[in-house]
Amino acid sequence: MSTTTLVRALALSCHPIPSLAVTAVTAGLAALAGLPVGRGALVTAAVFTGQLSIGWSNDYIDAERDQAVERSDKPLAAGTLAARTAGIAAVVALILTVALSALLGWPGGAAVLGTAACGWAYNLGLKATALSWLPYAIAFGLLPAVVTLSDSPPRWPPAWALTAGALLGVAAHLANALPDLRDDDATGIRGLPHRLGAKTTALTGAGLLLAASAVILFGSAGGQAGPWRWSGFGAALLVAGGAAVSAYRDPSSQRFFRATILIAAMDLIFFALSGSSL
């Protein structure tokens, strides 16, 4: 296998869209929190390597399941990447996460490791239980804290930020699982979305997205919701509504998951445009 082919297979196996989305959100939160550039880059790098370890370990653990349902979009299932290679990559990325977290120090580094631990706990078994939403809620809820606890002096973010992160996390879980419900059922995975069913999952996910947007744009406003916040919520309402209708009609589509990422980005942008900081 050529180096180019190997790099491409590893890139596809790390779950690139969610990995990059979480990393970009972290960078945005670091800017909103006013972290120095170097400190913000270190936090973002630590979260990124954590996401890589989660993505590669997910494909390594699920290799046999993905092969059973012929997931041609997964390099391990398609035979373009060896499971051992993905496993080694996951361990290396996790070691880098630990090293970067150590450079961040206490308590920011511990928060980074907490988010990574949630992803690994999901991969190692929680995904098949009714508590499949919990690692997402904790990890995304901690994401604002990863940034503020890495500041000098460290501080906890406001309660609205923790709440909004948790809501976005559960919405992301529902949206991410929705297209794979049929394949997961065939291989014995019965997480919360599988128990809710496709249509209920789509509607619940849309509701959580709007709730998270409302908390970000209004919960942080102190009763002074200006035009930027109302514009942001209106945009989130349109995107979430359209995505919910699409997912309700075709649960196998990836549009709902992409809409979740888009809404999270819009919330941060409109929050910043309103002149607020984390």
C-alpha cells in the first residue's frame, strides 16, 4: 500500500467530519474565551488528537460489524485499511492527547482527557445501551469548560454554556446515529436512537438543537436579546426544521447530521456578533 493510499484511508477512518467539527468549535470557543493564541492552539490540538483517537478506535472496535453489513464507506470494512493499523493509530493519538493535556496542566488538561474518555466509553460499550446519549452529553457539556479551565486563572464557564453543550451533544448523537439505525439493528446495537425509532429520533434531535440554540442565544443575554441573537435563532429554526423534515422522510440521509454541525457553528457566530464573550 502506498503512503498516499494509507494516509487517505486513515483520514477517512478517523470520522473526519465530526472530528474537524468538534475541533473547529473548540477553536471558536477558545477565541470567545479570549485565550492567548498559543494557549488556544494547544487546547485545540489536544482536543483534535482526542477526536482522532475516538474515531480510529471506533472503526477498530466496529470492524467486524461494519464488514457484516458491508459498509463500503469504512476503510476497514472495505479492506483498504488494516484493523491493526487503525488500532495503532488510535493508541498513538491517545498518547498524544495525554501528552498535550499534560502540557495544558490542571485543570484544563483533565477536562480534555474527560472528553476523550467519554468517546472511548461510548465506543467500548455504552453505544449499545439506553445510556448511549450520556457520553455525548458529558463530553459536549465539558467542551466550554475545556477552554475556560485552560485559561489563567482557570474558571468554570457559566451554567448556560454547560447546558447548551450537553443539549448539542445529545442532538449530535441522535443525528449521527440516525442514518445507521438499520445497520446497527442488524448487528445488535440498541442505543437510545434505536429504541426511539427513526422518526422520533429526528423530531427529538431537532427539538434539542432548537433548545441548545435558545440557551446559547438567549440564556446568555441577561434579558437583553438583541437583533443578532434573534437572527441567529431564526436561522437555527429554519435549518433545524428543514433538516427534521428531511430526516423524517429519509432517515438514511446525512443531511440532519450536517445541519447539526451548521447550527452549532451559526450559534457561535451569532453569539460572537452580538458582542458577547465566554
